[in-house]
Amino acid sequence: MLRAFTAATWTSDISASTIRLDQNANGNLLGLADFNGFVYVFTGASAIASVTVDSSSTLVPTSVSATSNSIFINYAGLGRLGQSSTLLNVAFVPVPEPTTAALLGLGLCALASRRPRPHGLIREGKAAG
């Protein structure tokens, strides 16, 4: 689910591969606690492979981390700033197309059916050898 939000001095815009956070006014950031920031939880999306801070960001978070379905953006310890933005590049784990999975399954079945047969067995009434 992709959507944007606006908080008192923050705007967030989420696309298929980026998250952009804009601080729109002068003021304190979120405070000085161990974690002061945003948590994004994705449902119904592919697993998150990686998250990086884009070099065009004018506000670099204290830390950014991710799990398979969540992104944590921490601004703890940062002070007063004017208008600034954070741009995150998000990569998701690719999901194979259904036809790719079907072809892989057929290939495995073909390999399994071609297993070597033991030698020295009697077939159709004839001795092997």
C-alpha cells in the first residue's frame, strides 16, 4: 500500500522505489530520545532487500534500517533545521513470475524422471549383460 502523509512540519511521499520526507518549517526535529523518527510498515508488498540514503538528501538521518517489511528512519540528536529533505532508495526482493516458477517445476520433474536405472536387471524376459 503506497500513500503520502502530512504531519505538523513533515510531508512524506512514497513511490514504488523511493520514500521522500520533507521537513517544511524551522523547528526542532523530533527530539533527543534514542529513537525519534518514522517507521514505515509495508503490507502486501515484496520483502525489502535494501534501503539507502540518496546523495541528494539535505537532511541525513542518524540511522536508517530495515526488516523484510519495515523501514526505520531515525533523526535522534539532530537539532533545528530549516526546509530540508531525505530521499531514500528502496529495493525490493524480486518475485518470480508464475510462468517462471512453472517452468522451473517442469524442469525439475524432467530431471527426476531421467534418473539412472540400476544395471543387471532382467527386462522383458531377457538377461541383461
